[in-house]
Amino acid sequence: MKNNMPCYLLVALFAWSVSAKISRAEFVTLDVKLKTQSEDHDPHQQHLKWLIVRVTNGSANRLVGATLRWRLFAEEVGKPHHPIVIEKSGEEKLTVNGNNEYTDIITPKVTFKWTLGHSKRRGRRSSHYVAETGQRYHGYIVEVVENGKVIAEALSAESLRNIAKSMEKTKSPNVE
């Protein structure tokens, strides 16, 4: 049986099918679970938060030397417009075998404390309002970075992507 396709077209189709298979086979996925312990004594709130991150390597190749980078964000309550800040961040080097092997990473526990707005008595017949203060949990970003490029990420809210980008732009260089 004779093939009527030009040789260059066969080569191009073969190269496309091989590259499509490689790009589909080589991927890293993240499964992030947020854990919480609460100590609420109205109006004072205290929550410990940490992440359990499962990094799965779906490629046939071993993932070596990549970095897991995580950030927990807080909302500064009681301040105008409730600014979002990074409460705690960290990094950890990763090695994950291929073929859907995974590793689990547990971040340190981070304390978020705030006081709800409430009325406080000032004698028998009068009271005054105490405004909300402190830092309340807002969300997380987790990334796997390899050779300076983000190859996988998980966000608790898409809005954190823009907040993190604006923080990077306004970050001043370290002065020694």
C-alpha cells in the first residue's frame, strides 16, 4: 500500500504527536487541604492554620530540585479597606519520583488573632464600641517552581493572584 502523503508532512505529524504526548504526560499537580484549630472566646478569636500539600508527579521523569513555595494571607481588620498582607510564607525543596508518585508536605502552623467589634460597658448605664482589630485568615497560594518557572499552583481564591503580583511590584529591594 502506497502512502501519498509528502515526507515533510509525515515528519511534521510525527513530531506534533510526540510533542503532544510529552506535554500531556509531563505534569505536576497540587492537592491542598487547609487545616484549622480554633480557640474562640468572644470577642477574641485565635485560629491556627496550616496546609497539607500533596505534590503528584504525573510525568515519567523524576522531579528533582524543584521548590514548593507557600504563602498564607491575612486581612488586617480594623484598618481602612482591610488590606491583605502575607502573614507567613515558606519554601521547601522537592524530590518526587515519576509515574504518579507523590509526596506530602505539611507547613508550619500559623496563628491568626483578631478581636471582633463589640460593645463594652463603662459603668451601669453606658457602654462604648470597641472596633474590630487584628489579622484574620484570608487565603493561600502554593506553587511548585522549577528553574525559575512556576510549573504548578493552587490558590484558595483567584483574587490572591493579583494581590500577590501587586505585592511583588511594590516590594523594595533588600538594602545591605
